[in-house]
Amino acid sequence: MKIIDIDNIQPIDSHVHYIKSYKGRAVLMDLKSKIFRYEIEFSIEHNPIEPPKIKVNFKEHPHFPVLTLITKIKHKICEMDEKGIFATLC
């Protein structure tokens, strides 16, 4: 299972300034090159001392190992956050 992208990202209003919440769609490809799209919600909690904490929730249950998938999605979100992609959405 390979994560290709996270698209259709939209911010979710939050009253906590250091936690940013978003909804979007994870685009995945399996070993047979078949594309799957799953609706997700995720949040990024920024802390001045530690690296950001990322939480991911699936809107629908994927038919793949969830723990491996969440780890890959968190890594992709971290890369996107370092590039500043989420800063342009607010």
C-alpha cells in the first residue's frame, strides 16, 4: 500500500489556536496499482518543545491494515506541514 496524496483538504474551525484540524481525502494505491480514496479527518497539534502531534481518523473503514496506513498518512501530513501547505489553507 502506497500513499499517493492527500487532496481536497479543507480546514475545520477550531477555538484552540495551537491545534489545527482538517478534513480531506487520502489517495492510496495497492500493489496491483489500483487507486483507492478514503475520507479522513486529521489534526496537527503544535508544541514549542516537541515535534507536532498528528491524529488521523478515517470516516470509513479502509480494507487495509489500519496501523500501517495511519503511520504512512501521518508521515505524509508531516511532510506537507514542513512544506507549508496547510499554512496557505487558513
